Amino acid sequence: MSNYEKIIEKLESATLPKDMDFKQYYESLQEDKDNIKRPVEFIDEIFERIQGEVKIQGTPMPWGKTAEQFRFRAGELTLWSGYNGHKKSMVLGYTSLQFIKQDEPVCIASFEMKPASTLFRMLKQATGTKEPDMDDLERFMFWTDKNLFIYDHQGSLSPERLYGVIAYVAKELKVKHMVIDSLMRVIAGEDSYNEQKDFVTKLCDLAIQLNIHIHLVHHVKKGKETEVSSRYDAKGSGSISDNVHNSLVVWSNKAENEDYPDVVIKCDKQREGEWEGTIPLWFIPDCLQFSQNPYRDTTKWC
């Protein structure tokens, strides 16, 4: 037998059986056949891009200078990473005030802080006050009443249980932003790579199916904290940063180096946006706010 005949024999043996029944595949196709389209069906959307008429989609950050750079779009997952103690959760809590202001309900699942601690911190941020009083608290409660929910659970929990919470708040409470703080409370093992990959993939699927934005907080490996880390420094599997739509790294200037701002948010991945870069911020300790300029202007949210 020639080499040619040997190859043909192998190819034929590798083909599907002639009597294979494809009926089951065609049945499953019924719901997807309308999604198979020709390029011309997208011509209007493409032409808008040619004309530069595509509006920036998504909810902006709290800082006006970032409006044209980054947005939180429905159907996406953003990874918030950084060294332990570098204000990831605090920045995300402050960012959540923007969601509330935009009338986009947010649910915060902080597995490391008690709800009262999370809310007290957000109260100071929202009122711009070092020592909020009863009037501030009442105003904050009215302002957040319809657009802020807290999942009251501390400690670890299973991914399946969390998926149920996400589905419920999205469908029943119309939540548009889900904050998960943090990944290690759901998948504890740093070397549980397959579990981490499955978890992040499922969160992406849920974001798309429920048309919400999911925010996932995660720690990075120990390193030189005087330098800003990247998404590749995230603990565990590389599939975490590979699968998320966006990556925001939060870094604090703990050495108080005058050449740097107090805090930096580094965007090193934005799948549906062209911009990547750093956002300098200045911290206001009294009210836990983050200003976009070194003058540290305080903002009154409510």
C-alpha cells in the first residue's frame, strides 16, 4: 500500500459514520438559525462607525475626565484587582454611587465586610462628610432606597448559590450592576484553576444572559507594591484575566511618593473599547472620596 493510500484510509476511518443521525442537531438549531446572518445585515451599524456616529454605550465612572475613555456596559464582566489593602473595595463602593445616581440599581455582595460597615463607608462617601449625622443618614436612606441592595452573607459560599442570587436580583429586583467581593470567598483554592475558569466563564454568561454588568474583586500575587500591578498578576489561573471583558487594577501610593497621585486605576483591558491607560486620583481621607484633581474637591451625591 502506498503512502497516499495509507493516508486516504486513515482519513476515511476518521470520518463520521454514514448512518449517523443528525436529527438531534437540527432540532437544537431551530432556536439559533435566525442568528446566522450575512454581513449586509450589519451594514447600518458598520456605517455608523464609519461616520463616527456611534454613541458611547454604558455607565460612566464618577470622574468626568474618564467619560470618553471607559464605560461599564451591560452584558460584561469587569475584574477589579490589586494588592491587598490598596482600596479596591473602597473605590468600587464610590463608583457604585454613580450607578445609583444614574438610576441603575446595584447589589453589593461583600463577603469580607458586614453590611453596616459597607453602608457606613458609602454614607460618608455619598454625603462628603467626615461625621455624618441623623439628617445625613435619613437623606442617604431615601437616596439609595430603590437602587441599592446588599446581599447579607459573610464568609465563603458555593458558586451555584451565588449564581442563584445574581439571577434573582437581576430578574426580580431589576439590578443592573452586581458587585462580588471577592473571588477567593467563592473559589478558595489559589490552585483551583479549572474551578476558577468555570466560575469566571459562568459569570460572563450570566452577564450576557441577564443583560447586567458584573464587577468581580480579586487579589493579586505578592510583589513590589511600589509599582502598579497588572491583570497578569492576579492570583490563580490566567484564565481569569483572559475571560473577563475589562480589567481595572487599583493601586495606592502608600509610600506617599510626591511624583505619583494618591491612587491609580489602571485599565489594561477593555474588550469593547479602544482606550487603555491610567486614571490618576486623589484621596480625601475625611469622607473616603476620590477626586479627579489634586485639589481634592468634595462631591455631594445626596
